[in-house]
Amino acid sequence: VPSPTKPLVTSENFKTVFSWQYPPMSETPRFTVEIKPYNLGSYKNVSTCVNISAHFCDVSREISHPLDSYWLRVKALVGSQQSEYVESKEFILQRHGKFPPKVN
């Protein structure tokens, strides 16, 4: 089973989405997403993104500290087989997120 490709974390107005690409398959692939907060040091499931068919996952609720580093990873499941995980680059909300300009 091929691994997902082009893992990307984007954030706008505190809505943070992890997305990836996957080649078309005859059987619908399912995806499981995990997150690793820097302070935890290990991966845990993103409960809303286990065995999903979408190629994205809203992880806004998982990003609790805007200065902390997070990594996300995703694997594909097709039938009874699964791919290796593919990992995102480090994501820091304050550095990588987009926010509206401040208005006086």
C-alpha cells in the first residue's frame, strides 16, 4: 500500500488543517492521523481522524499552545493492509499560522 504524499499543515484564524495527497485506488483508502506535541514526545491518535476517507483532518483542537512544536503523521489503510506513516514538517502555530491583521 503506498504511503500518502505531500503532508502539509496549514492554519488560518486558528483553524488548523493537516492535509495530504493519495493516488486513486480501486478500493477506497482510509486514513489515520496522529499528532506528536513536543511536550508529550510521542504520537497519539487524533480521535476525530481515525479511519477517515477524507484527505484532510481538522486538528485545531489538538493545537493548544501557539508557541509549541507539533508534528503530524498519516497512514493509509486499504483493505487489511496499511502503509508506512508519512510525517509533516514541524508546525508552530505562532510561526506558521496566518492571522488577520490587527485593527485599531
